[in-house]
Amino acid sequence: MPGQDDPAASCGAEQRAAASGINPQTARSMHWRRLMGLAICLGGAAVLLSAIFRMLPLDDPRMRGALTGGAMAALATALGTLPVLLSHQFSQRTYDTLLGFGAGVMLAASSFSLIIPALASARLQGASAWGAGGIVGAGIMAGALFLMLVDRLVPHEHFVKGLEGRQARALKRVWLFVLAIGLHNLPEGLAIGVAFAGTDPVAALALATGISIQDVPEGMVVALALRGVGYGRWRSAGIGMLSGLVEPVAAVLGVAVISLSASLLPWGLAAAAGAMLYVISHEIIPESHREGHETFATGGLMVGFVVMMLLDTALS
């Protein structure tokens, strides 16, 4: 079992260590070293990101907006992990409902905050109705194919299917989870950056807010998944918080790429939508239906879709 980090779990770890011939004092020392290592990782990541962000052209409002939106999403992910510190477990039905809610928010964000603005951007650049549809359709497919390629080549762990990718069995399970979480957060961060690179900061803010809302239950789901495979409360929450740091980095990358040429904007918006649609269909919906709670998961999806639609409409 992975290292535990709450008192009861630590006591259990000591008992198992004693049963296996390991000195309980040594087991306790290893437990605290793990906690210190996690704290050092969190602090180091914060220092590194701070140094990187100081190098960015923050006088550019697009870059500043992307960084702010990505930071909002990262903080929301961290906030979502906190309930794991206060409770030992949540019901599977709650878990699946929250997954469905996140899928609904992402689905609405793809439609109203990415695909529709992509079509409008393509038309403004002189494309015909058919041409704009072709550009956006190709961008959606490109985004989905890119994430499919990453999905196949990068070693990670699906919640449903288990191990995939090259040399996946050689990696520790915790890092497989981190990589899987990164695949979820990458398109969201890119979508925020691409949106802020556009000409409608209000729509970009709506997208960033919607993604942040769905990142709260997503952060909790991530921490719960780690708890479910045996990781302690503090470690599960810490890894969940670290996973959110992908989003501000991806947001900055997204706005940097689109800033190279305005003609890339409809392609970037559409590709971000395609990547998000791939995650919804390939990861979130199958997982939310795995334990027989399809009705609750579908209800969560509908509520999430409506919440994001209302949010986008109100802010626009």
C-alpha cells in the first residue's frame, strides 16, 4: 500500500511494518520523510512557477488574463481537494455525480465559449459559412487527434482501463495518476489561454470561470481516486493540488502560440474544444457510468451544462 499520512493510517502502517519485521520507529520516520518530501515538492513547484512567471510579458493584457484565468483554475482544483482532509470517504454515487457535473460544464464550455467564438472568428477573417465550418471542424478533429496521440504515447493510468502507454508498468502508480490528471487539465488550460488570446475578454472570463467551477469537483475526484487506491489524506490532497498547476502553464502556452498570428485563433479555439470533447467522451463519461450510477451521472451532466450555459450567457 502507498504511504499513509493520517494518524490512524500511520498507526496501521506501523503495525504492518512490525508484522513484516520492520522497526516501527523506522516506519514512523519514513512516514514523516514522505510528508516532508511532499511539502518540499509543493514549495519547489511554487518557487519555479514564480520564477517562470516573472519572465513573462505581463504588460500584455492577453498574457495577464491567461495567467489569471489559469491561476483561478489551479486554485479551484486545490480547493476541491480540501474536503478529502475532512472526510474519510464519499459515496460512489456522489463521485459519479460530480464527474457528470464536470463533464456537463466542459461540454457547454466547448460549445458556447470555444466552438461558437471560433466560427465567428473564422467569419471575421473572411471565410465563408462553409469555409468557417470546415476550419472549425478540422480544428476540432486536430485537437482530438492530438490528445489521442498523447493518450497512446504517454504512460499513464485511466480510471477505467488501467495501464496504457509505453513502459507503463515501470512507473509508480502515483505518477501514472499524476500524468492522467495532467491529460485532463492540459486542454482546459490551453482553452483558457486561447480564449484570452481572442478579441472577447468577457467570453474568455466566462470560460475561465466555468472551468474553475468544474475544477472544484474535479480536484475532489482526483484526491478521492488516490484515496481509493490507498494513498493517505494529506498525500492525496497534495498531489491533487499539484495537478492543478498544469493549467496556468498551459494557459500561458496557449496565448503565446495564438499571439504569433491572429489567423491561428479559430484553429486554436476549435482544437481546444476538440481536446476537451475527447476527454469528456474518452475519460469522464465512461468512468461516471462504470458503477451503475448512470442516472445520477447524467443528471449531473445536465446540471453542469445548464450552469455553464447560464454563466456564459450572463457574463456575455
